[in-house]
Amino acid sequence: MSPTTLSCPTCKTTLEWSDKFPFRPFCSKRCQQIDFGGWAREDFAIKGAALVDPEMLDSEQLSKELLDAGLIDPDLLES
Ligand SMILES: [Zn+2]
């Protein structure tokens, strides 16, 4: 019997719904955090729109905001 498979929402890699992939439905912790980061960014942009010009928010500043808020892993910023 073959295990249930699915696609990682972030990178579309096929993975198995099993203990081999503890971060399922994501293939890895990195993809999980990327997805969450995207969500947080959207949320931040919506809230921030009322307060500041969105064009003033560059990605570096936003990353720092998220980092300071403990929403993202510092390792994620090192590429
Ligand atoms: Zn992935």
C-alpha cells in the first residue's frame, strides 16, 4: 500500500503524508516558514497600509520587523 502523497504548498515538491515529513503539508521547515512569512507579510501590509505608505516598507525593513516580533527564524534571512 502506497502512502498518501501531496504537494508542498511552497515549492510543489511531492512528499508523503508520513513521519518522514514532520513539517507536512510542507516538505521542510524552510518551506513552512516561507509560507508563514508570506502570510505575515500580507497581514502586515494590510495593517500597515492605514499607517504608512506601503512603498516606504522595503523588504529588509519588513524582515527586521518580523524578526523582532519573533515571527521568523533568523536562519531564514541568511541566504
Ligand atoms: Zn517545499
